[in-house]
Amino acid sequence: MEEEKIISVRHLKKYYPIPKALPFQREREYVKAVDDISFDLYKGETLGIVGESGSGKSTIARLVNRLIKPTEGEIYFRDQEITTTSKEEMKGFRRAIQMVFQSPYGTLDPRKTIGYSLMEPYIIHQIGSREERLKNVHRLLEMVDLPASSANKYPHEFSGGQLQRINISRAVALQPEILICDESVSALDVSVQAQILNLLNQLQEEMGLSYLFISHDLNVVRYMCDRIIVMNQGKIIEMGPSKEVYNQPQTEYTKSLLQAIPISSPYERMG
């Protein structure tokens, strides 16, 4: 059976102009944050994107989620081209794709209770009555192993790991098809990272989610991902199944990244 494509990216570019250093300088120069990349994300898979800082990883996340517009190229969601669609047409797409960001603390309003933050997606999309929304809040908290009483608390009353669980539960509130995890465990201790990664794996199995998993930590990517994209200076320099990329890297850059991995790692790819 042919695998089902959820996202297709074709010849995607994002260039940022550099201010002219001299008034008589004619040629405008650009930072090529993403430079002509193409890839597919399939239903139920975890696709990892790795590379050093400045390689273009997070720019890809923002482009795919339409938080920024590309300079050139196309993005397709289930064969629908979304690069130039209007805000009104993007509503369905916004429900289908969600993000989990790096900082557990920066994505929740400190003045709002956790219950309100979890209820907000239902309010924005006008889903359910107040009673139904409250039931959903309790269901979301239970899904990430937090008590219903958490709904009445504020973000500062939780640890970083608990907050990231809440962020994940908020991201899956509208039953999306895709989660983009942008360095979503890098701010956490290793023991807490493992808990969050296991939660993501559990939710993927239960909900049939597809993950675009962005990280600089190759140990985490090796543990989580089915396929890996290696980025350098805005370009894809290697792409393939996780085991192949790790066991038989094709480029010197990938080899250098792998050599930097500590020999002792808490993450070991199973299966």
C-alpha cells in the first residue's frame, strides 16, 4: 500500500535581505535561511530535522505552519496548495497542524488559569458549550497524567515538564493531524525529556499523529524519528531512514555531527 502524504514541500526558499553596507552598492545580498528544499511528511511518521544553529530548522517549522511566507516554493497539505491561501481558507489547516515550542514557560499566558488556556482553542473555533469545553479540559489534563484540579492553577505553579505536558495537551485539543515539535524538549532535564518523548510516542499511537520533529540533539532524534533530514546552511544535505543516516552517513557534515554525540546516551533506538 502506498504511503499517505500529509505535507509536501517543493523547492521552498526563504531569503532575508541584508541592508546595503554602502550607498553605491548595487547588488542586494540575502541570508538564505532556507534554500530550495523539498520533502514529504507521511501519515503516522516522525520526520526529524537536524543541524547546527542557523541551519534553517526552525525557519522550516515556521514556513510549514504558515507563520511566515516563503520567498519561493510551494507547500501542499493533502494535495491542497496552502502557500498563497487566504486567512479564511487557512482555518481548517490551522486545526490540522499545531506546534509545540521550545520554552514551556513562554507559550502560556501567566495571567490565565491552565483551564482557560486549554479551553481557548474551543472558544476560538466556537466548539461546544461551556460545560462541554470544561469536560474537554479535564479530558486533556487526564491525557497527560495531570489531575483535573490543575485547571484552576496558574503556569507558575507547575514545573517545566508539567508545563510542556500542558502545552502538548493544548496542541492536540482540536485533534490535529500534524504536530511540529520545534526543540520541544531541549529546555528540559534529560529525565524529564524522556517522559515528554514517551508521551509524544503514546499520543502518536493513540491519535495517528504525524510529527515534524526539529532538534539539534541527535540522541533525541535517533530515539524518536523514522526518517531524518540533515540541514546545513539552509540546504538539505542528507535525507533517509533513521538507521541508514546513523549507520551509513553519506556526507562529511553528517559524520561530524554523529561524532559529536556522547558515547553514553539515555536514548537508545528500540526495535
